[in-house]
Amino acid sequence: MGWGSKAGDWAFKGLTAGLGLATIYLTATFSVNVYRGLAWHNSQSLESSP
């Protein structure tokens, strides 16, 4: 194996790690936004009921 394949291997590992972290971040923020949206919706429903 030469330097080129090692560099490509590290680049692939870095890309894969970055995509994994981005997926975890987006999943977490999406979950928080869904929770906030549901909480807002429930509060709106309670305010409008007599």
C-alpha cells in the first residue's frame, strides 16, 4: 500500500465520521423541534378551549 491509498482511507474515514455526526445532530435537532412543536400546539389548543 502506498501513501495515496492511506490518504484515501483516512479521507473516507473522516467523511464517514462527519456524515455520522451530521446525522446524529440532525436527528437530535429534529426531535427537539418536534417536541417543541407539539408542546406549542397543545398550549394553543388549551388557550382556545372555553
